[in-house]
Amino acid sequence: MEGLSPRQQTVYDYIGNYFAENGFCPSLADIAQGLGLHENTIVSHVTALKKKGAVKSEYRVARSLRVVKQETEKPVTVCNSNETERTAPVEKKERRALIKMEMSGRMLR
């Protein structure tokens, strides 16, 4: 992600890696402990990341912090039942359409 300070990049990467390893989002305390920083420091970095659009969270929902992927070059994983298929890189509008189809249980080939 461009435009982040080195420490913000570290926090951003930690959030993404934590989710990939554990299957759920980290709490602010988890991030602080994992990076060896004070929780107040993490709050300021996460606030800056939210303002830059790098992460999002639900208001007053625990463990809702997640990274926002902004690259369109990476393939999108589309799941249909128990199968997983890789698709070619797609634009944002096409990606939204694929996600909507996935959520409604329909899949175009």
C-alpha cells in the first residue's frame, strides 16, 4: 500500500497476516502485543490507516478491523459450494459483480 509511513505499513501488514494465519481479525490489544507497542500507539496508527482508506472496521463491533485490498492485478478467489477457482485479474466493478453472484449462490463461467 502506497503513502503509508514505515510504522503504518508494519501495522497494516500485521493485520493482514494475523487474519491470514488465524481466520479472524486482530483486536487492538493483539496488534499492540504482537508488535511490542503500547495500545494507544496502535490506536493512532489504525486511525491514520482508516483515514487513508487502508483499513476498515465496523462501529462498535469487536475484531472487525480488516485491510482493504486496492490492487486490481491480483486474482480474485471465487467459491462455489466446496470448489475454489482462480479467475483472471478483474476490474473493481467486475469484482463486485462476482462477489454479488457468489453471495446469491449463482456462478457464471
